[in-house]
Amino acid sequence: MRPEVCVGAIAMVDDRLLLIRRGRGPAAGEWSVPGGRVEAGETLAEAVVRELAEETGIEAVCDDMVGWVERITEDHHFVILDFRVTVLDEGEPVAGDDAAEAMWVPLAEVAELRLVDGLAEFLHQHGILSVIT
């Protein structure tokens, strides 16, 4: 098993965070920021913008890196680099690719969802969520 480089998009508009519920894979049924694997020959910024569009239909521009995490299980080793994005279209997201649902969630309600392991703590650590319980 080799580590795989992945990206995540931190999209915020009007105190709302864009989240997707994973439809398959190791985190199926859990809520996360949009994102996925970086493809060969693709820059990190290109991967962020592509994954965001594929999973939510939302167009954005990649901004600064927020931070990184590793997710290691028996079957996977993901190194995930999360980036803020500037949303170009604030419309309603439409779930696509491996996302079962996509929605804008008020920041005060994010921690109430069944989030992927460690996401609430990551968002709190990086000043995105003020409260995680």
C-alpha cells in the first residue's frame, strides 16, 4: 500500500460551509469537505477545483492551503491537503461523482453532522469552526 495524495476544498459563503456526504469508499455515509485523489500530471490547485466541481457542481478558484491530514486504514493511506477556495457561483450544490449529497451547512450546525473522523477537530484547529461539540 502506497500513500495517495488527495485534496480537499474548504468552501465558505455567508457563514456556511460546503459539505458532501460520501456515497462510497472508506467514509461512505459520512460528511466531509469535497475532495479526492490528485490525478497524474495534475497540480494540487487543479485537483481542488476539479474535485469540487465533480462532487458539487460548484465552480471556484483555489486559494491558500489550510492544512493537511493523514488517513491510514488497513486498505488506504491518504495524505490530504486542504485548501480554501473562492466560490464563483453561490448556487445550490448538486451531488455528483461519489457524493451522495451536497449542501451548504451553517457553521454552527457542522459539528452536529456525522462527519468523517477528525474533520471537526481539523476545522476547529484551523479557525473555521469556533465550537466542535
